[in-house]
Amino acid sequence: MKIGTNLILLGILSMLVGTAFASPLLLSELEIRPYHAPLPKGPTADIDVNVVYANFSVGDTGERLTDITYFVVLNITNNSDDWAVVNIVQFSAAQNITRGVSVDSPFFGENWTTTSGWQAEGAWVDSEWYNLTWVPHEYFWMNCSVIVNGKEMGESVTLGEGYWMEGVQLMDKYVGGKLSNIYMNMNGTWVDVTGRIEWLDYNGNVVDTSPERLDFSTAVTGLGTFFGEMKLFSSGGSSTDDEEEVPFSIISTRAPTDFNNLWAPHQSRLIALSADRKIFNMFLDYAKLEQLKTEPTTFRGAVHSYLNGTIGVYDSTSVDDEIKQVQLELTEDGYLYNIILSENQMFVMDSYGVEVFIEPRN
């Protein structure tokens, strides 16, 4: 018994020694991204956007996919006296688009559901305090957006490296323009915490109700969506050549990183969105496509921008858009809307495949 006892004690001592040499990293040794409170709202750019040209056609239809080709031009004008940075340009065509209840998203179908991501300095969930979060990758917001919309692919989307951050990541879900659920990233997993959460607001107060974090003045609802595109302009991104084709009604693409997305005061520029791609058949209603021959369709052009030089000073971000009903002209190849080109003029594309210029035909 004595020998057995000695062996047990030696085993315990060996585990203790091993534990001493294999101690985990201290919190102070982790590289943690600091929490930054939102900036105060300030002046914004006054941007006009006008869809001036759209030419599109619907091609061959397979068992699951349909070919679609489009070339759309938006006239974007900076009416302010300051330089403006345009970071997103959007276009969508639908049977009907009206203001209110939801925002555009590359994941929507007939009825759009809104998700809006935000951060708080800290939060209590079931009376337990959280103020440090593990984020598995840079675009973890996307996982929650997809999960909220009922897609099974959400957990498989991983882009970029993971990191620790001060504060908590939260996601609102709006249905019919009203907040229905709140989700929280709990160390790498999105969890529905509706009714279980209190958080610190921007003034340091403990609250359990949600202020309007989403500006519904620019929100829209679409019915019978045909196609659309959201083009991102940002440094450090990749060009559209590097992106995998996604057959949704509305896709997200990136402009080349060295494209100049800075608008001078009172400058107008023509930006083109074009593609020859495929769309899932479930997103196309062929009866509605037939109606395009005789009934109006609705276009929406939108621009996200901020004033140059205001990053870190105040929030100058804004969204300006135009919604209009148009009657399309039926052509041999498809459908045409044109309020800018004359018969002896044509578009010439820049080397980036983004901006177009009007020149006379030879």
C-alpha cells in the first residue's frame, strides 16, 4: 500500500509540474483589437444618382440556371463643395420597388429581410457579463446575415483570419421594418439572445431596448426582382476577376483597387455595371419577364459615400438613391432604356471596366 501511495503521489506531482510548464497565455499577452465608440454624425455629401442607360437580355435556360447579360450606366454627381468618396454603387431592377421596411441585400428573394450589424462596449446575457469576443474571420457578419435568412451555408463561409476584440458583436433582424431578433457572437457562434440581453449604449448606460440603428429613410422593398449589382470601391480589395460567380439575383463585385473613387466638388461621372452571368431559376419569374414587353418596370440606383478627410473625425456617411418607373424598349436582343445616348454616340469604357465616356461613333 505504501508503494502504491508513493506512485500515486508521484503521478500527481508529475501532472502539477507539467501544468506549471504548460500554462495558458495571459489575457495581457493576447493581441486584442480595441473597441471604438461610434463617431458623432456630421455633414454629408449631397450626391445625385440617375440611371441613364440599361440594356439587358435573358438567354438560355438550363435545369437550374438562366443566362443574363446586362450593361447599366448611372450618372453620379457630387453636388457638395467638398470632395466625396464613393464606396458603393448599386443598381436593381424589379417589378416594383417602394420605400420602407427593408434594405437591399445580395441574399434577398421576393420579400426582403433586413439584418444590421453593430457593436457594443459590453453586454449582459442571462446576467453574465461579456466584453471580450473571439471573431473567427473578417467577414463573420456575413455568417449571421445568411443564417438569419435561413441559408445553411452560413457556417461554411470563412474569409480572412480570426482575431480577439474588445466589446461584443451584435446583429439586429428586422421583419416588416420592426426589430424581431437580436443575435450575439458568443466566442465564435451566433446566438439568438432576444429578451436575454442588456448592453452598454454609446453613453455608457445599461439598456435592454434597441434604438433605431438602421436608417429606414433609405430602406426599400422590392417585389419581383429581376437582377442587380452592388459594386464596392475600396483600397485593399480585389478586382472582380478574382471573385467567384454567385448566381443570385443581386451580386456583389469589387472595382480594381487603383480605380479613383474620389469625386471632385460638383463633378459628374458615368459609372457602368455590367455582366454576362447566370441566375438561379428560382429567382426569375418568367411571367413577370413577359410583362416587361407591355408594362413598366422599376429601377433603383443608389450611392454610398462619405466626405473625404472625415474618417476618425465625424461620421459623414450617407446613402442617396433614385427610384423610378420606366417603360423599356423591346429590341432584337432584349430590353433597352436610354435617356443619354443619341444615335451617333456610343460609350467607351475605361481601362478599369468601371467608368464610361460618351464619344461620337466613327
